[in-house]
Amino acid sequence: MGFKMEEITCNKKYQEHTLIKVLGIISLTILTFAGVAGAAPFAYVTNIGDYDQRGPNVAVIDTATNNVTVRVPLGGGWPVGVAVNPAGTKIYVVDSPSDSTVYVIDTATNKVSAKVNLGSSYPARITFNPAGTRVYVTKQHDYPDIFVINPATNTLMAPIIVGPSTYSIAFTPDGKKIYAANCNNNTIYVIDATTNKVTANISVGDSPYELVVTPDGKKVYVANAESDNVSVIDTATDTVTATVNAGVYPTNVVIVPLTDSDMTAQSTGTNSNVTEDIGVEETNLSSEEINAVELNNYSDEKNSESDNDNGSNENDSSKNNSTPGFGLLVSLTCIYGGWKFRKK
């Protein structure tokens, strides 16, 4: 009876948390993928309908103009989760509860290209692994497993057996381990991503809803909603190494990675010498070398304009195949080559 009451409380808290986090009059979830092949990003917004009385759909927003360019219709139900594959070519939307379907949207055409039927279940979240070779769908309520989808065939694979009310999952950067939070039994499951087997159970605070792995893969931070703290897990030993008092009802956690300048400052203690060296070399550039750099930049801009004109009727993300930073790389190469020539 005690377990049942805990489960009811957990589900109630999860529903409250979900309402706070994703529910709105227009949209439930906003997903933006940017920097795909250097293209302008698009935002895919799942919603339960719009003011024109259309049913559940995904609004595609061109972030350059902030206009909805198209709406991708879904079936019945309630879209509760959305994920994009690492390549930026597919959007996966999970519907719940009446439909219990995963819709696969092709970002080149903005049309549903496949559907995965999840049967009678209550899906909660949907996530890609870092390699984009597997899709994971967690479940609400008493369902003790996690769906696993093969995106190459859009078919269901053997599920991962965990405990009821396992909602949030996160991957180590190398994709080898999965950490899954169960708010019912206050446990973090450690899952081998190759075998999909639970290898360890880690006890944390009360009602762990959200968790995140640090970019270096060394720690997991878990927001515990009922004991008002954050558990810190060492991924090498899979043990809790710290508990941080974070405030009342922590509901989510994200990690902001170090910038390049932060890492440089930490590794060298200062960047003044680097700046001075660069300044000296730049003053020795000849006019021919500077003109070469400017000409290359102009060529890159013209090529970019040509690509944009050719792809005006389709998403930039599917047409622009240039490598980000390529022009900068060539420019730096020209500068370095000119400097070496003068040194000789």
C-alpha cells in the first residue's frame, strides 16, 4: 500500500512538473537544431492544435525570419516529446496517450516519412543516443521498460527493463552508458548501451526527475524534487560523491561547458603572450598576403550567396553543405604561409 501511495505521489508530481515544463496554449516543446552543415537553423514546435482549428501538428519556424513556413500534421493524441538526430535530417515526435505513436519527419521535405506504433502505453520522453543509431522512449506510470527504436528501419527492438516511473535518461558523451532516473524508488539506473542491461542501481534523493551528464562524461547531476537537493554521481565508480542543497523543488538541471577561452586561460594561466605574438606577426603581413585573405573571404561569401539562391524553395539545412569555419581555416592558412615565406 505504501509503494502504491508513493507511485501515485510520484505520478502526480511528474504530471505537475510536466505541466510546468512543457504545457502551453500553443506549444508543448520547442526544439531548435542549429549549425547543421553551417546552415541557418529551423525550430520545430510541437503543439496540440492552432487557431485555425487544425489538430496536433509540428510548426516549422524559419529562425531567420521568425515565420512559420509549414505545419506538419500529426494524428490524434498529445505530442509529449521531440528529438532530432545528430545529422539534423530527421525529427522524431512521440504522441501520448491516445495515439502512442512516434512520427518521423524528414527535415528536407517537412513531411511524415514513417510511423512507429508503440501499442497501448503512455510514452513520456524521447531521446537519441549520441551516434544517432538508437532512439529511446521512456514511459509514464507503471510501465517498467524503455522503448528502443532502430532509426535505420524505424522498428522496435528489445526494450530495456527498468522500474515503473522511469522518465528521464542521459548518455555519456561516448554513448557507452545510459543513466536513467526513477522517481518512484529514488534510483538512478546505470545501463550498458551495448547490451541494454542495467549494470548498477544508485540511490539518490527523493523523486529524481531530471539528470544530465557533464560534457567530459565524468559526472552526472541529478535534480531531486522532494529532498530539495542535487546528487552528484562519479561515472567512474557509479557512486554519489556529493549532495548539493539547491533550493526548494529543483525541477531541472543543465551543464554549461567551458568556452575555448576559459580552457586556454585555465591551461596557461594567461593568454597575454599569445595575444602579443599574434599582434607581432599580423603587423608583418604584406599587402599581397592581406589581399589574398580578402579575396578568399569574398569568394566564400559569393559561394554562400549562390547556395542560398539555389535553395530558396527548400530548407537551408538540407541544401547548404559547406563546412562551418572553412573560410576562416583557409584565411589562417594563407596568413601562416605568407609568414613562413617571409621568414625564409
